[in-house]
Amino acid sequence: MGAVNLNGRKFVMVSSTASVVDPDTPTEFLYWEADGVVWGSYAGDTVTHGRFVGTRDGDQVSIAYAHALKAGGTAGGKSSSRVEAGDDGLLRLVEEFTFDGDDTPHVSVCAEIPD
């Protein structure tokens, strides 16, 4: 797939090996992209406020993230996502990530929300 710009696109988490995703209040992500740099914010499910920044090379997005937890405290880490086009024409992000201080690999899938 050619590199489709992520600028202004919204995604919701649909699955994660790190936690059970609440289908009523999934984490929602807002992406921005310019000149190979990707950044954005997220909230929902177990997260009150989250931010990320990183780079993009083709269909690969590499970011560092940090967020405040509803239960208290913070979490952060690094991830690498593959941008895919779904059968419906909307994008999906298949992300492999780890938390700071824990090398356990996790995988999540986020689906684009149509406007």
C-alpha cells in the first residue's frame, strides 16, 4: 500500500494483548503527520490523557508514548505500527509495543473511525 497520510485521522482500539478493551469506551487516538513526523493524543478506557510522537517510514510508524491512568499513575513506552488498508477502505494500525521497564511484547489493533 502507498503511504496514506495520517493527518487528522481518528482511530479506536479494537483489541490489545495488554488489557481487555472496553467496547463502550475504547481508547480513541487522533493522529497528525507532516514531513515524516507523527504525533497525537489519546484517551478512553483506562487512559485519562495520552500523548505520542515519532516518525514514519513508508507503512511503518515508530513512536514513544506516555499516558496518565484512570487508576492513578502513569505509563509509557515505545511502539512500532504497521499501517494497513482494511477491506472497507479504512485504515488499521497493527501495533507491537512495550512498556518502559517491562520488555514483555504486546500487540494491539486500532481501526480508523470514518468521518
